[in-house]
Amino acid sequence: MAVAKINVNTDTETKKAAEDIFNALGMNMTTAINVFLKKAIQYKGIPFDVCVEIPNETTVAAFSEAEKILSDPKRKGYKSIEELKAALD
């Protein structure tokens, strides 16, 4: 079998984090990349979801409510958990 070289550029932190995971699985980077490539061939695509997360209506409404609350100059703030608990009693 002929061997082909692939050069991949990534940041140092990503490489280290990936190596730690692969080492825990008993693999080196080369083996892990080969597993990925073989799975991509098997799936005839990327073997995991690659998508933009689109929040549902409930999440969008919650974000909108949070922004409204945070922009309200009359909202009450608390400096400690004890102060918040006292206000709830």
C-alpha cells in the first residue's frame, strides 16, 4: 500500500487537546485522522453533523426577555446571594 502524506495546520491548544483525547483512546494523531477519513468514506460525507445552531422560538423569546430585563434601568440588582435570598423571603 502506498502512503500519502497530509499536512494539517491547527493551533497548538487544539492539537494538544485532541492528542490528549486520542491518547486516552489508545491512538496517536495519525491513527485518529485515519479513523476520521475512513468514516468519511463510509458515510460519503463528514461523519458528524456540521451545522449552524438555530435557536427555537422559546430560546429566542427567553433571550429577548433577558435583554429587556437587563436594559431596564429600574431593575433591582443584588450584591450577594444573601441579599437575593432576603429579597425572596
